[in-house]
Amino acid sequence: MSAFANATAALFRDPNLAQDAIWRSGGADAPVAVRVMLRRPDAVMSFGEGRFVTDSVMIDVECAALGALAPGDTFEIGGVIYEVRGEPLRDAMRHVWKAEAREV
């Protein structure tokens, strides 16, 4: 395992940064326990001449914890279910999946 992979794993073990979650492929497959980082940044959307600030939900999860991540997959975090929207992206080192999600 590379130094970057070790550092990523350490970040996801840190209770101040990550939390326990349950992942289900397609929202219905067998539950898999994972660690995730849940972020809720403001997003700026443009529409015509206007710019609007809206809430967003982003979920980061280690690639090593999941073989693949796809739209329709769900994460249960603290009793709330989030569904992955759009295509998840991996970081440049291919260690972390980054997915936009919505509360179901």
C-alpha cells in the first residue's frame, strides 16, 4: 500500500472527519458497512442571468471500501438515507469516490 493510500485510510478512520454508514448497491442489495465523509457545501447555480445559492450533499468514500459506486446506490448515515445522483467521480489518485447525493 502506498503512502497516499495509507494516509487516505487514516483519514477515513478518524472519528472527527468520517462516520459510519451503510452502503447498498442499487439501493437494495445486501448492506455493506463503510466509513464516509459527509459534506453539505453551498452550491452556486446559474440560470439565465441569475446566480442562485442552493444546498448540496456530497459523500466521500474510500475506493478500497467499494468495488464501484453508481447512481442509485444509497448510503444510510445516522438513520437518514441518501441516494447517489449522477455519476460519482474518483480523485486523481483513485483513492476516494466523490458523489453528489440527495436525501430520500
